Amino acid sequence: MLKQCRILQQIGWVLILSFGLIQSATAGEINCKDFVSNYVSWAKAKVGVNRVGAKMAAVKIRETNPTKYPWGHGSYSEGGFGLHGNEMEGRFVTVFSDRKAPGGKYRFDPDKADIQDVKLFEDGRVQIMLRTWGNATFFLDSVTCTDDGFINGIQREGNGISMVNFILRKEIIPQGADTSRDWP
């Protein structure tokens, strides 16, 4: 029985390592300048038809003292980037886990959302402007990009630090179609 457990354990490790290798082979980190250029070129190929859809999620840490609560929150938004010269710009309506609907039962109240404008610069920088908060502007630090469409970075504000993640997807919008999307 002990021998069978060791064999199963070894098989488990092989599967875990194989999954890790497959993941690293399919989702490699790439230069963010090349990443943004790829999406800009694609959008330029058919202006008005090609767009870049995006979802954004962030986790904010406001407090590291273990005796204080609440210590942070999460946020979510979705939208798209349009072409502006050699850059991509988008507006996102963002909902937050610490903003509850009336009665306090449900989080991510859409009636308490913020507007954020995001700009992807040709050189790979990412800028977030908080429209709801007096147009405060932040550039993400430590930005990384992966070849499967993810951008990750750190946003440093006066009230905390956030890990911000975007997933981008190339989309074809038929001419004349309504490009507004309902929340999933």
C-alpha cells in the first residue's frame, strides 16, 4: 500500500510539473511595447471594425495591520479600447466589492460605480485616470505582459496599493452593430 501511495504521489508531481511546463510554454512573458504594438496594428487593419475588448480586475490593499478591518477590496470592469494614433484608450465603469447595494446584502453595486479611463501607450506603459476622483492619474509600476493577452501592474495611490490585471481580446464588430455590451 505504501508503494502504491508513493507511485501515485510521483504521478501527481509529474502531472503538476507537466501542467506548469505547458502553462509556461503557452503563456510567455513578452515585451509590453511589442504587446501593445500588436493590438494597435490589428486595430489599424480595419478601423471601425476591429476593436480590443478588455476586462479589468484589481485587488487593493489599504491596510497591512492585522488588527484593522476592512483591509482592502476588489474591483471589476469591462469595456474596450479604441485606437488613438499609436495608442489604445478605453473608458471603464468599475464596480467595487466594498460598495454594497441598499440593505448591505450585495456587493459590487452598479449604482455606486466609478469611471476610469485607461490608456495603453505604444512604449508599453499603462495609465489609469480616475474620472470620478478628480481625474487623478496613475501609471502602473512593474508592468508585465503575456502573449495570451494579459497585462499586470501595480497601482500606487495615497490610500493603498492595487494589483491591476487586464485581459485583452481582439474583437470584430460588424459595421452598424451596437457595440455596447450588457454586464454578463
